[in-house]
Amino acid sequence: MVEALVRHDGRVVSLSDLTQISELRRDPAQLVWLDVVLPDAAAVAHLGEEFGFHPLAVEDAVRRHERPKLDSYGDYLTIVFYAAGYRADADDAHIELQQLALFLGPNYLVTIQTAPITAIAECRSRWQRTAVEATPAALLHLVLDALVDEYFTLIDQVVEWVEELEDSIFTRFDPAAIQEIFGLKKDLLLLRRVIAPEREVLNLLLRRDEPLIAAESLYYLQDVYDHLVRVTDAVDTYRDLLSSALDSYLSLQANQLNQLIKTLTLSSIILMACSLIAGIYGMNFQHMPELSWQFGYPLALLLMAGIGTGLVTFFRSRRWW
Amino acid sequence: MVEALVRHDGRVVSLSDLTQISELRRDPAQLVWLDVVLPDAAAVAHLGEEFGFHPLAVEDAVRRHERPKLDSYGDYLTIVFYAAGYRADADDAHIELQQLALFLGPNYLVTIQTAPITAIAECRSRWQRTAVEATPAALLHLVLDALVDEYFTLIDQVVEWVEELEDSIFTRFDPAAIQEIFGLKKDLLLLRRVIAPEREVLNLLLRRDEPLIAAESLYYLQDVYDHLVRVTDAVDTYRDLLSSALDSYLSLQANQLNQLIKTLTLSSIILMACSLIAGIYGMNFQHMPELSWQFGYPLALLLMAGIGTGLVTFFRSRRWW
Amino acid sequence: MVEALVRHDGRVVSLSDLTQISELRRDPAQLVWLDVVLPDAAAVAHLGEEFGFHPLAVEDAVRRHERPKLDSYGDYLTIVFYAAGYRADADDAHIELQQLALFLGPNYLVTIQTAPITAIAECRSRWQRTAVEATPAALLHLVLDALVDEYFTLIDQVVEWVEELEDSIFTRFDPAAIQEIFGLKKDLLLLRRVIAPEREVLNLLLRRDEPLIAAESLYYLQDVYDHLVRVTDAVDTYRDLLSSALDSYLSLQANQLNQLIKTLTLSSIILMACSLIAGIYGMNFQHMPELSWQFGYPLALLLMAGIGTGLVTFFRSRRWW
Amino acid sequence: MVEALVRHDGRVVSLSDLTQISELRRDPAQLVWLDVVLPDAAAVAHLGEEFGFHPLAVEDAVRRHERPKLDSYGDYLTIVFYAAGYRADADDAHIELQQLALFLGPNYLVTIQTAPITAIAECRSRWQRTAVEATPAALLHLVLDALVDEYFTLIDQVVEWVEELEDSIFTRFDPAAIQEIFGLKKDLLLLRRVIAPEREVLNLLLRRDEPLIAAESLYYLQDVYDHLVRVTDAVDTYRDLLSSALDSYLSLQANQLNQLIKTLTLSSIILMACSLIAGIYGMNFQHMPELSWQFGYPLALLLMAGIGTGLVTFFRSRRWW
Amino acid sequence: MVEALVRHDGRVVSLSDLTQISELRRDPAQLVWLDVVLPDAAAVAHLGEEFGFHPLAVEDAVRRHERPKLDSYGDYLTIVFYAAGYRADADDAHIELQQLALFLGPNYLVTIQTAPITAIAECRSRWQRTAVEATPAALLHLVLDALVDEYFTLIDQVVEWVEELEDSIFTRFDPAAIQEIFGLKKDLLLLRRVIAPEREVLNLLLRRDEPLIAAESLYYLQDVYDHLVRVTDAVDTYRDLLSSALDSYLSLQANQLNQLIKTLTLSSIILMACSLIAGIYGMNFQHMPELSWQFGYPLALLLMAGIGTGLVTFFRSRRWW
């Protein structure tokens, strides 16, 4: 689906004919945002020819699982970025990354989505409604800011889950925590793998004296960069925290095991000692004087109780119980 | 709550009318410290307009959970910093971070507290009392130094707790140590997350040839920087130490478990062996010569004692006990 | 096996006489790709003399287990690179690295394979068929791109295996996972050991103003570099993930052990308690009133059942079961 | 205690009147080493005024637990360094760090000890005896070299302890090793925390073109720097080694536990099986033909022996014993 | 033992008189290699005076356990390097490092061995035989290359041992692997501690525009540098692998423990249940109807078998066996 928004006389109009769009783009007074969703390779190749993009740049835009990056081809820049969101399945929720390729030219922005990204759709309708953004760099900021804002939603979710995990470890001691910790760590690893190079992309945009980025847009892109630094910090902090949590869980498990074995030790040894007494008086020797005593039986029971009490006292004195 | 302290003729007077403050600020001979506590977004926006602050700078000042940072907007600087303190709850104490935004201009300092910070209140009353600080950079040092000094109080507390933890691990072997170690590690992680960028902020202030910072203030800000380096070092050292402590705890637990299982092994095997003897002489075979021996019963008891002693000796020889 | 492809008048012809090849190479209008498979040291030494290569460069080309590197000898470059593939044995599959030495001159590319590499053979036949590549740097890109593409095949395989491992850990709890995790980590370690310096090689090629690399080839080599960065990222991510997986496995094991010991504790203590009752009423005292009771036997059985139920209730109340 | 050594006409004389010292210092031909031990804040403030030191520099000199650092105040340098030694207590030995502040001027060195440092006292008496050092930088080298030499004594001690630990882990399997490993790791962490910035201090001294350091002294300070690098290396190596040692200990513990549980499993199962036989023939059924057999009793004993032997053989065949 | 090889008229002659050697050294046309083995401090001091070496350089040459380093004293360089080899003791093999100090001048190389190094002896006899090396830098390459080649022998040995270890962990599950892993990690740590700074030494030699190193020797020293990088890579890779191996071992141990405890749980519970039946029918109640049944005894045995089968089925259904 190809759709272009063109800013003209303070209004943003929508077009979908590529030839017409390409023509408008040649007029430097126009500002064109061409948005392509789920394109096939042929459509993008055609678009690339119309706009004069380098074949490698076109290839990167449609190939999936590219790494976030910034390439400068003289009169236009290409950027690969990612939208991140949680998709809840039947049994678990996992992070989902959606690739977005951007081409930034002197009076146009081309965005190619390999999967439909809600944040981009919202940006488009916002621009169409307000019609205030005046440069391609401002459009770029609009898009990147929307994508990075979604990372914060993710991080907030992670913070909430980590707090639930702490509770499930230290209060309820829930074994399902192990798999949840693993899942969260995996999500954070995958998230970090796109955020770290994205931060680098913005760093390059800010440090390089890029003529396509107007000076007044630099403050705004610096703001996006700061947000990415903050997300990276949060991801690293929570990865460390999850490792700590797993170590604590392991240690608590060992502790609980100790406690159980202590109980087993003491209880079974007491029971065995009493059984031995019973066994002894169950022997069939002809000459066992105790057997004929008047109070032999209650004395034997008393002996058992005495041994049990003695052992409990002994174990308590060794602080095993 | 908006309150400004203005230094005028060697006295520091307090004002709370924003228009009046803004007017005074325009006189370069005045030194204005405008302190805002718990402002609503509208008040800060209004303040930003009066002082001519960039919308992004104003937004950062009120948005919570910003990352410590330094932005230069030509004729003024913005800094985001954090106050840290411990808040004791009913059941546990946890670190609490309070965001402070600072705007440093040629003859003013604006501080915006998203939560009331005691250290700032003390700074203000100190300045009001002594009226000695002569430049905005000196006011900035006054505030940052007060915030960083509180980190040392935190670190001292951590050192104390770590020593208690060592005691509770190696002397009393207290299982509650696991959760305490986790809690302390979490606190240190969160603390590090603000201190590391704060150090970077001060580094930038010192390295950049910032005209707003008088040369004579650089020594003082260098001092604050040195303190932040020291706090970071301490945080890293104690994080390492806590990991070591948890490993030691785990190892000690395993050791205690070994000891218990040894006791169980030996005791239960001895008891079972004696029970077997008792069981054998409790069998009902018609032809069991021992049963009619005169001293069969005491001999059986002796046999049990002998087997017990033999097993103890055997286990001791294998160094299992 | 020595074979040269020479581009001449838009056609690529195949030659295998070294003297003839060396002569053609002296004509700057020719483009020669000399491919040597499994050479003996003497053949390479001879080749080195014909082309005037430095003895150290020749030595590196045939010595096995060199580290990927780039050396510049003025009018030619030498590169050591690796092809990576999986070789499935009878009992397990392991990564196999094959060394490739490249000499890049003004109008020639020499490739020396210490083991036959399929990807190179495909490149050669592709070039012979299409005859389109026009510079040595383009040939270099053709070869390196083919090698790096194979890394992605490996990584895809690893991703698949990691997902299987997750399943075998969390769903089937298969102990064979331990050895598989170790094997995968080892493979990733060995892979990383060649990829990290290969990335450095490409970085040097791109940053150095190398006259042998035409400017239009730089975009293509940058693309190969980006791919290597992506492979390194993936390797690091999956190494971290495998460590996490092993930690989780260990924790799950400890959990299962806890569960088993709980069952043992409870069951054996119940059985021992009942056995003690049976033992007591198996004693041979002459005066045991219960023995002559009409319902002594069923009462004893009831006592056992009662003790069992009581213990289950007690353990349940302590949440041990 | 304030004491100054003044080099005059090839002799080193001792003075303790601050006014006189301060006067002598004004003569560039004199070389003054002023050593202050355990000063109160007032004394140092007075000294600072006499020598014209910056208030911050004076404050750093007496405040405890400063971080090693180098500050340049134009015509003098301040350095904070640490002496390290072991102090043996009743029950354990722990590292002790003593802060030393140094002020290096064109013709003087001021050393302020917050606790008496033996190495400094030895330096002083050595200089007084030999009277050979000719510049303040040479005095500085004398002092720093003496402090760093003591680190090597510490490291040698650590090496010795690590070897004892290895022995106590692998040969005697002593559980006290856990706490010793923790103690050593803590000492190394605290030591590293002062050595790393001290190395940085010397690096700055060497790299900066400091006019106060004569060129011929640079070789000597480089030597001190090399020693600090070596100490840092050793500290890092032994921290890694101690972590390895703890992991090995944990693994050996698990191994010993396995061995014990194997013994328990086999022995208790054999004893239980034999007890079951005895229990069966202890049943009181009226119709149990074996009971009236002539050789019933020895056959029962044989059966027990047979079951025991069979189980041992079975466990051996499964390699459990 | 002092011995000098002097290249003169295409022949290499051997001298051992220090005064004569020192005289020859003054003739720039001569090339002198002075090799000193196991010198006492006095001999080296004397040598230092003859050659005019700085006292610090002489001190570093004889002091043991120096760190590999490069110092430039204007007209000569000093290098500290290490030879590494395995020395097999009665019970174990451990790495042995031997320090070598080198002084490189315009027409001489001085090597000082604190212990006899075989590789150096071989270099000397090779040079004496072939007499081909023409510059001091070429002699330096000859020596360093020989030392670094021995590291590869070490690494090959390590690779072999690691493979044996994998086998002993995963196939034979040999507990001695723990101590071997620790020993190997220690060796690799100690090896890394000399290799990392040696790599830095060669980096400095290559990057600095050192007049004592002829341009044609740079390729050769670059080759030695590449080898050191390769050794460092290998050391790091195998350290990581050994950590992985230990983790796997720990996990396998836990697994085996689980298996054993499962067996214990099931077997002992079955035996206890059967013993309880036997115990019940061994009670002496007067009114136990089963006791007088004709088939009471075989029915009791059947009951025991039934309970055993039932428990096995139950445990199997829970997948505990």
C-alpha cells in the first residue's frame, strides 16, 4: 500500500499515484511523506528507480532483520529503525519488533514498513490533522519520537513485571518465576540488540554535520537520543536485576532444601530410634526379663518418648532445628 | 510553590511574584535564585515563557524519571540531577530518588523540584542567612554539593549494612540475608543509574569552556566531580562485594547441607542395622537356637552396640563424620 | 589445483598455466582471478615468486589457523578470511572453519583455499557465467559477500536450535540439553573468534584510503561490514541467552529436587510412623492390655490411618506438599 | 606533629617551627620537606595559610577517605595517595589503608599523614642520613616508591595465601576456605579501589608536561607507574583466581554430596530389603510353612545375604557405587 | 655466563671477554649479540657500566617478576619478555615463565636470562650456523619469534587438554575434572598476564617511529604481533570454554543427584510400605482374623507385591522414574 502525504499551501493532502508523487517531489517547495506498508520487492524496486535510490539501499529497506543503521548516499540518507511492542499470545506475551526503513531527502521522507506499525499510522493522521511540521527532519523526528516512546511503554511493563517477580520470588516462592525470568531476560536481550545500534544512528545524525538536518531540528533529535540512552540504561539495569533475582531464587531454593532435609533428618531418626526399641522388645528370646515385668510395656513407651525428647533437645542444642 | 531569593546590596530577600522576579532578572547586577517546588505543568510553562526557555527544556524539567543530563541552549544551561535518600517504610527501607531540574543563566539559577528536597531547602536558608555566594555558578556548586553529600550518607549506610550482612552470613548464618543482599544490590543498581550520568554531566561542565561558569568556580565543581567518582567507585565495589557475599552464602549452605546429610547417613544406617538385628530375632522360626540361649538377649544387644561402634569407626576412618 | 579466470573482451576464459597467467597479469587491461585449491607449499612459493609476493605473505597464506587479518604490501593487499559451515558427523554436528587467503592487486585477485570451499566455487562459476564484475574490488566483494552470507545460514540454524533447547528445557526438561548448550556455546565462541577480527579487517578496508579499492565498491564492502556486525551481535546475544538458559536449567533442577525430597520426606515419615505403631503392638510384653481388646486390631489400623492423615494435614498446613 | 627537614649546604637539618620553615621555603635555594603527622584541622589550616594553599586543597588533605587524585593549582600540585599494610587482629588479619596528602612546590614537599605511616618515617631518616636527593620531584619519587613497594609485600602475602587456599580446597577440603576466599576478595577489592586511581595519578604526572617535575625524574616516576600497573595486574589475576577457586569448591562440594547420597541410597536400601525379609518371617500367620522347616532360619539369613549381594552387584553394574 | 656472538666478515665468532666485547661494540660496522645467563647482580651492574645503561634499566633486567615492557632510553631500547613452557612434575604439570631482558642498541643486542631458556640457545646456534641476520632488529625478531612460537606449543597442548576434559566430563563424568579445570584456568590466567603486556610492547615498537628498528624489519615484527594477538584470542576463548565446562559439570552433577534421589525415593518407599504390611501382621493382637486364614500368608505376600507394583506404576505416571 503506497500513500503519500504532500504539504501544499498549509494543507496536507493524500495521494497514491507514484508518478504524480515523484513529480511533486521534484518541486523543492513541496514536502512529501511517502509511506509504504507491506510492499512487495517489485514495488520498492520501482519506487527506488523513481526516486533514484541506490540498489543496496533499496535492498536493505525490504530485507527483513536488518540491523538499525544510518547510511548516507550524498543527497539522501537511509535509516533502518524498529518499532517494538508486546503481542500477547494464548499462553505468553512476547516482544515483537517491526522493521521500518526511512529515506530522508531534501524535501521528502519515505517510510517503508515491512509490517503495519500503529505508531506510524498515528503520526501520519496527526500530521494530516495539524499540518504543522515544516521540514523533512521535523517529520523524521515525529516518526522516531513515536517509535522511541513505545519503548518506554515496554520498559514500564518490564518494571511492573520485575516487581511482580520479586513478589513471586520472596513472598510466594513460585517456581514459575524461573521461566518468567528467562523470558524477560530474552526479551531484554532482543530489545537491546536493536536499541544499542539505534542510539548509534542518532549519535551519528547529531555529530555529523548533516546538511539534510536543519539546525533547529537538532535539539529535537538530541531529545530522542537522550530517550534512547535512558531506555538502554533501563534495559541494562533490569537485566542485572533479573540475574540477581535468579541468584536469589537459587539461594532461597537451597535454603528451603536445607530446611526440609533438617526436618527429615530429625523426624526420621527419632522414628527409627523408637522403632528400634519396639523391635528389640519384639524379639523372641526366651530369657528377656523386661517382658514379664508388670510395667514393662508402659516403661518401653516411656523409653521411646524419652529418646525422642532427648534427640529433639540434642538437635536443638546443635541449632539443627 | 514559587519562591525567589534575590541578592541585592549584600542582602538576600525573598519574593514570590513571578512578574516581579522576571523583571529583576533582566537587571544583570541582580542575582536571582528561583526555586519551584511541586509545580503543575502550567506554572512551569508560564515560567518558561517569562524566562524564554526552550519548550523541550521546560518539558524535561517537569517530566518525571528523566536521566541526569546537561543541555546547553546558548545563553542558559539546563541540568537534570537527583537527590537520593532512604525512606523507611513499615517493613523495609528503600532508596528514594527525587528529580531536580536546574536552569543556569548569566545572573539567575532556577531550580524545579518535582518533590520537596530537604537539602535544597537547607541550601536556600543557608544562602539567605550568610548571603555570601556571589555568582550563579557558586549557587550551582552550593546545590550540587549538597545533593552529592547526601550520596555519601547513603554509602556510609550501605557500608554499615554490608558489615552487618557479613556478620549475619558468616556468624549467624541467617537466611534473611538473601533478600537483604538482593535489596541492597537493587538499591545500588538504581543509584548507579543516576550517578554515572551525573558524573558525565559534571565532566562536560568542566571540560567544555562554558562561559556561564566562572573560572574560580571550576575548582569547586571539580571537587563535586571527584566526589561523584568516589561514590561510583564505592557503588561498584560494594556491588562486587555483595555478589561475593551471595556466592559465599550459597557455598556455606551447600556445606551445611553436606554436614546434615552426613549425620543422616551415618545415624540412619546405624539405626537400620540395629533394627535388622532386632527384626531377625523377632522372626518366628521354630528352630532358632540363639532364642533359647541363656544370654541370647544381652548378646543380641551387644551385637547391636558392636555394629554401631563398628560403623562409627568405619565412617570416621573414611572421614565422613 | 590452480585455475585462473581472465576477463577479456567481455568474456571470462579459464586458464591453468601459471606462466601464461602471470604474463596476462602484467597487462593492466586484463582482470585475472587466480584460484588455488589445496596447494602444497612449493606451488604457493612458486606462485609467490611469479607474482612478487613477500615471503611472509606467502607463508601466512598456506599456514593453517591464521587469524583473519589485512596486510598492505604497497601495491597489493593480503587478506585472511574464513568460510564457516556445519559438518554433520555420525553423532553430532559441529562448526567447520575453512581458511581462505586473498591477494588483491591492481588487476588481479588470488584466492588460496586450504580446503575446498563450495561458496568460492559458486562465485567463480557465477562470474564465468555472467561476466559482469569489472574491478578486482568487485571480485573481492563477490567472494567476501558469499562467505558472510554463509554465516547467516549458521546463525539461522543456531536460532532454531536455541528455540528447540528452550522447549527441551522448559517443556520436556531433557538433561541432554546441558551438553547441547555447551556444544552451542563452544561453536559460538569459535565462530566469534574469526568474525570479530574479520569485522576489523573490513573496518580497516573502509577507513583506510586504499587506492586498490575503487570508491564505488566502498558501498558494497560497507554492506558486508554491516552484515558482519549483525552476525557478531547475533553471536553475542545467543551466547548470553545460552548462559541464561543454563542458569534456568540449573534452577529448575534444584526445584525438581526440592519437590522430590518433599515427597520423600512426607511419605517416608508417614510410613515410619505407621511402622512404629505396628512395631509397638508386635512387642512381646506379657502385660499389654490392648492386645486382648476385642477391637484392638482394627483400632491399631485406625490409629495408623489417623497418624497418616494428621501428618498430611500438618505438612499441607506448612505448605510443604 | 610538624617536622621539617631542610637541605642546606649538603646537610639535612630538622626544624619544627612553622614560621621559620615558611621563611626558609621562600628562599629558592633551599629544599624543604615538611612532614605533618596526625594533625588537627586547625594546624593544617594554619599551615595552608602560611604556604598559600587553596582552601579546597587543605580540606582534601585532612578529610579522610579521599580518593587518590592529582590536582594542579598552578605553582604547586596536590596528590592524595595511600599506604597499605596488613594489621593482624586477634582473630583475623585485614588490610589497612592510610591516607597521605602531598603538596609539591618548586622547592618544597609537604606530606600530611592522617595516621602515622612507617614507610614515610623510614624515607625521612634515609634522606636525613644520606642527604643525596636534590629536587622536590626526587623526594616525591622517594615517598611514592616506598608506598608502592609495600603493595608488593601485600601481593606476595596474597600469593602465599592463595596457594594455601588451593591446598585447603583440593587436598584437605576445608570449609573455612569459603570465608577466607571472601575475605581475600574483599581485601583485593578495597586495594584495587585505591590502586587504580593512583595509577591514573602517575599517568597524569607523566603525560602532562608538568614544570615541577624535572625531566630526569620522569624515568623514576615511570618506574613507579610500571610497578602500580603490575600490582593492578596481580590484583585482577588473583581476584579471577579466587572466583575460580570458589566455583571449584562449590563443584567439589556437590561431588562429595553425590558420593554420600550414593552410599546412603545403596546401604539403606540393602538394610531395608533385609529388614523386610525379617519382618515377613516375624508375621504371626498360623499357616507359614517355612517357619517349621528345619533350616528355615539359616535359609532366611542366606536369603538376606543373597539380596544384599544382588543389590551391590546391580548398583555396581549401573556404576552407582 | 657471558657469551657474545660477533658478526665479522660474514662469519659469527664467539667471545667471552667483556672488555673485548665492549670495544668491538664501539665499531659501528660490527654486530654484537651479548647473551648473559643466570647473572649475579654485580656482573650485570658491571655490564651496564660498560655499555652505559641507565641504572633503572639494569635493575629491571635482573629483578625477577617484572612485567613485560618497553622503555626507550634514547640510543637504546630495553624490553622485558617471557619464555613460557610446561614443566612436568611428579604429580602435575604447570606452566613455567622465564624472564628475558633485552637491550637493543644501534649495533648490538644484549639478552639477559634469569633462567636458561632453550629457545634462546637454539636461536644463538642457528645464527652462528647460518650467519645470515644482518641487523640488531633482525636479531630481535629472531629471539621474540622463537619465544612466541613456544606459546603456540602451549596453546596446542591446552586445546588437547580441553578436548580430553570435555570427554572426561560428558562421557566418563570424572570428578578429577574439577581440579584440572581449575589448574588450566590458573595457567591461562598467568599466561595472559604476560601475553597482554607483550602484545602492547610490540604494538608500541610498531607504532612508534623507532629509529633502531629498520623499516624492513617492521613486517617481521608485525608478524610476531599478529601471533601474540592470536595467542591472546586463544587464551580468552579457552578461558570462556573452561568456565562453560565447569558450569556444565555442575549441572550434570545436579542431574545425577536428582536421578539418585529419585531411585532412593521410589525404592525406599516401596520397601517401607511392604515392611509396614509385614509389621502389621507381626502384631500380637489376640483378635486378628487374617492370621488364622488358610491362605493368609500368601495373601499378605501378594498384598506387598501389589503395593510395590502400584507404587511403581504411580511414580512412572508422574514421570519420576
